[in-house]
Amino acid sequence: MRVSIRPWIIGDEDDLVPQANNIKIFNNVRDYFPHPYTLEDGKKWIQLNQKISPVENMAILVDDKIAGSIGLKLQEDVYRKNAEVGYFLGEQYWGKGLTTIALKKFIEYTFNTFPVTRLFAPIFEYNIASIKVLEKNGFKREGYFKKSIYKNGEYFNEVILALLKEDFKS
């Protein structure tokens, strides 16, 4: 399977929605990620990203088909050299090492495009698969926060992983 990343383009929403509209994905992301994920949500996401330059959010493609999304949130003020990274992959692609490949490509793009020296990812403690994806790309555990996440009426612990530009091996 060939993994690539590219900017979102109008028309991707038809393939994005079936991947994003999954309660298992929603349960591992922030509440602003819609569920159910509708065609209108997909259109809004793509239109929003058409306006951002340089590109901060990209489509993950597997064999040239939309499989998920990967992106970053640049930080501000004294944290301006940091960016938060996040991603999801459609369930049918799980367990094949594809997210690890996509993340490596995105890390390289990010460090080459933005003036950041540190990427970090706040992960729900129970999301072991995502933690492994980050660790395979050189991220190290930096923090552990008890009950810092409130999702679906429950509290969860959070693990913070980070990667410094100087430690990234492309």
C-alpha cells in the first residue's frame, strides 16, 4: 500500500465523510470534531483549508484514495516555536503501519515549512495505537495528566508526547 499526503481539494469531501463518520474516531479526538460527520462538515473542512497557506492540514491517501487526515495547530506567543499535531485514519486502514508512514511525511513537511522546533501530541491514555505511532516516529513521553480530558461524560488521563526538530530522523 502506498501512503501519501497532500492538501485537501474540493471534491475530497465525498471520500472524507465515510472515513470521518465513525464513533471510534470521534471517541479519540476533541469534541469540536463532529459526530455524526456529515457531507456539510466535510465541505466546511475543505473550504476552510483552502484558505490557509502554507497548508496546515492534509489528506492522508492510501493508494491514491482518501484514508484520513493529518494536521497541526501552530502555537502562539512564547509557545510560537511549537505545533500540536493530530491525525486520524479510517478504520479499515488500522493496524497496517500506514499512520506511522503518513506522520513521518507530515513531520518532514512541517519542519521544512514552518519555523517550529517542537511538535507535540496530547493523546488519550487508552489510545495505545496512537502512542505507538508517535513513538515510532521518535516522539518521547513528556507528560502525564490525570483526569485532564472530559469526553462523553467521563474523565480520562492524557499523555503528552513531543519531538524536537533536532531529534527527527528523516
